[in-house]
Amino acid sequence: MTFKEEFLQELEDCLRGYGAVPVLNHNALARFVDFVRALPEDDLRLRCLTNVDQGSGSFWNNPAVWWELVPRFGVAHCDCGGLLDRMLDEAISDEIDVLEMEIRELPG
């Protein structure tokens, strides 16, 4: 399963009510699912998220993404590209934090 397929499956599970988080605006999240589905596999943001996911799983375990951004999407704004950008920013920020922590734990 590709990252994009896994991402879509998780979002669709949220829409159905048995995903990782509750959704406040189902119509907005459905538009986001359609937006992600229409992205080409080589979309730069998806490629970056794939790389972050392969590095540490920071994307899937990021509370800012899954407990703040996804559930609230469409409550105040419905910019699909903006949501994907914010998800990527959060995932990269988490990845940097993980790397900094690992560097501090190196001996010597």
C-alpha cells in the first residue's frame, strides 16, 4: 500500500466515524479526501510526508495533525491545499524535534 493510499484510508475512516479522530465538518473533510485523491503520486507534499513517515512515523503519531488539524478542518476554513501544507509543516517540525533529541542523546 502506498503512503497516499494509507493516508486516504485513514481520512476515509475518520469520515465514517471509526478513524483516529472525530470529525466536526464531514463535508469539508470529504472535499479534502477528494483533493488528496486527485493529487499525482509524485506531488512534492505527498513525497515529503512519505519520507517523514519512513523516517520516524512523526506524521501518523502527530497530535497536532490528527487531534487538531483534521478534526477542526472546515470549522473556520476549508482550504485543502492549506491543510496539506500545515500537515506537512507539523510533520517536519516533529521530525526535526526527534532528530534533535537523538543528537542530544549521542554519547560524548
